[in-house]
Amino acid sequence: MFSKTRTNDAGAKPGEAEKPKVAETALTKTATDVAPTAPKGKVGASILAADLTVVGNLKTSGDIQVEGTIEGDIRAHMLVVAESATIRGEIVADDIVVNGRVIGRVRGLKVRLTSTARVEGDIIHKTIAIESGAHFEGSVQRHDDPLTASRTALPAPSADKDDQTAQA
């Protein structure tokens, strides 16, 4: 339908005039043109490496993956405790996956202890999953809103409530 006449440089062989154009096209594309970009507003997890020790509290609205040692409290949207990690302090997050060691209270909407988890402390949760092989020493309490539960220990269930549950 459309046609274009081509003129070659003097001395150039047919077909050679097209080669530089191909190279120019390849050079003008950048890595961002080729690689897909992450959705805006979604930031990747902050990774704390295995050789890192943090003394102090961490707070973020994003995700954290801990592979090192933390001596302090952590508050995040999602927290993954790697097998090599040790946390001494309270953890508060919407979603918590423990593969390593935690010494302290764990509060989360969704808490998962994998088979390599080692937890010493109380767990306050909305939903919990404990895989076979996980080591846990402490108490487990279900709470509708564990993120806003007070830092003090929750009151023990009354004997009347336990009797009603046992009879049901």
C-alpha cells in the first residue's frame, strides 16, 4: 500500500544501510523500557541481612524481612523472621511468619510458626498456624483485634466461660 524508495550511500552494499538503524534502535532503549516496573505505592520488603545487629525499635508501614539480630520491638505491616534471625522484643504486625527465633511477645492478625520456628513468649492473634516441629513456649490467646491489645497481659478467661465452653 505504501512504498518508500531507498537511497544507498555511494560505495555501500545493499542491506548495509539498515544495520546502523538497528543498532541505534537498540541503543535508545533503556532498562526501564524493557524491565517491568513495580506497581506504584507497593515497595519491596526491607531486608535486614544476617550479619546485621540492630539495638533499638523498628517501625514501618511496609514489610520487613529479618535475617540478622534485633534487640528491640518491631512494628510492621508484614514481618518475616528468617531461620538465621533472632528477635528479642515485642513483634506487632498484620502478618507474621516466624522461621527463626523470637524471644518476646508476638501480636498479629495472622501468625504462622513454621517447622523451624523457636518462640519463647506469648502469642496474641486473630488466626494462627503452627507447623509440626515448631518449638513454642508461652501462651496463645485469640483476640479479635490483637494489634490494639494493651501491652500488659490480657486477663485470663473466667472460670464460668471455661465451664460453658467445656459443656458445649
